[in-house]
Amino acid sequence: MSEKSRPVVGIPTSVMQITERRHMSHTSGTRYVETLVEFSEVTPVLLPSFPGAADVKDTVRRIDGLLLTGGRANVEPHHYGGPPFPDDEPIDPDRDACVLPLVRACLDEGVPILGSCRGIQEINVALGGSLHYRIHLLPGKMDHRMPRDPEATAEEIFALRHPIKLSPGGQFEEMMGVDELMVNSLHGQGIDRLADGLDVEAVSPDGVIEAITVNGAKSFAVGVQWHCEWYPENHDLSRILYKKFGEAARERARRRNGTR
């Protein structure tokens, strides 16, 4: 890999209708792209969530990292044996169909993965775990959803909302040298049954899993429940995660290109 070239990180898109009169679009938030460029120093490439458009193994051979973003729709419950969604629940079956096998293939091939919000849930489901549909309806749980005020600004929506406790002896505690820090919160679903092979790195005060790593992964493989793409310049852990993800992507690129 030359000094000027950058690793290629794939971002699977969400499939959604932007307005009522528009056709379906493959989208990803601008912030995900900007943060990858600035803090991971990689080249982002959007991966259309179109089942059958590309062979999973071929896609994995062409990328140096996988970023799993948040999304308006939740992972459908038939992927983890959960009860059906209400009829009015937003779904994204094409993203589900593309991302879940892509996660498994990336882990098999040692492609670095970073997931935020829906992304941590996708990693858990891809490896055999399950999700709570609505955390705030469970006894003793907080409301982890975004602020309900329709006029809330981005600063208010992505403001730090609650603390998380880092697991003693875990990778995150080792990175940070502290056992607690604050994060934002914009999710309705969350991890229920943790998939085999995942380690819990952080939990919220009500016991919701906020961060995981893949035990024995061949490369960087991390999921967080908060939106780490927002304001990493002011959030030490989020910034470190993007830095380490970029370093892992560069190592993958060197291996993929046969350079040292």
C-alpha cells in the first residue's frame, strides 16, 4: 500500500423512502462518512443493501473495514426468534439480508468491524444473539430513545445522556484508564441474549449492554450502542475507537495488497 492510498471501508446502506413521492433510496448519514475520513483516515465506500447485487465473499475481499451504522428501521425479529413487530414498525429487510451474512464473513476473513447503535445489534444477531424490542417498556429500564421534541437540535439530540460502566479488566477500561464515562442515547431496541463469543465492555445504569467486543477476533471487532460518530472530538473513547479502527483497516490493507 502506497503512502498516499487509504484503506477502503464499506458502509452498508439503509433502504428507505426519503419522501412520499420519491422512490426508495440507498442512504447513509453524512456524519458517518465525515467521521471516518477525519478520525480513521480511510476512504468510505457505500455498499448498496441489495440482496444478490454482489457476492458476499467478493465484497469482503475488496474492503479493509466494515462500518455498521444506525438506522431508522430495526433488525426484524424473525432473525433471532422474537415476536413479530407491530404492523406500523419501520423495517429494512434488504439491509438485514445483506448485513448479517456480511458481518459473519468479515469476522471469518479478519476484516475490522465497528458498529454503532443498530450496528451493535446487527453484530449480536449475526452471531446468534437476540434483541429487546422496546427497552423502555421493560421493568426497571430507562427510556434510551432520542429526545421526543420535534424541534430538538442536533446538539440536543446527540448530547451526553447517561453514564456507562466499563467492564473491569475489559478492553475499554484498559484503553481509557477509567471505569465510567458518559454517552449519548438514541435507541429503542437493545441486546437481550448476548451471542456466544461476545464480551460485554460496558453497561448502562439499568443494565443495558452498551458495548461489546468479539472474543478472539482476528482483527478489531467492536460494537457500541451509542452514536460514536457524533462529536468524537469531544469524546475520548469514541475518538480512540475510530483511531484504532483506522489502524486495523490499514493493517488489513497491507495484508490484502501484499505489502508491509
